[in-house]
Amino acid sequence: MKINETRRRSLLKAVSYRLLEITIDSLILSFFVEVHLAIGLAITLEVICFILHYGFERVFNKINYGREIS
């Protein structure tokens, strides 16, 4: 039996993680720069990271190392 994540699941994981990251990054950056600039920086960085994260999840899904199927 082969178990893979669907693209929809990978996308949901990436989006939900990035939304959490944007919130945390915005809060941290707002201590150093203006709030609107902090939000803009956080969103820009997280969009880039989102694309990388999604791609990484899809590639890593092809690797079976460490998976146990019972």
C-alpha cells in the first residue's frame, strides 16, 4: 500500500503554516518598524516561503524514507 498526501492537503498545510508565520512575524517586526511596513515585509517574506514550502512538501512526499504503513 502506498500513501501519499494530496496536493490539496499539501496546499492547506502550507497556507495555514504561513498564516501563522505572518502573524508572528508581523508582531515581532512591529517592535522595530511601523506596523504597516511590518505587515508588508511579513507578507512578502511569507509568500516567498510559501512557494518554497509547497514545493518542498511535494518533493518530500515522493520520498518514502521514514514512513511506516501498518
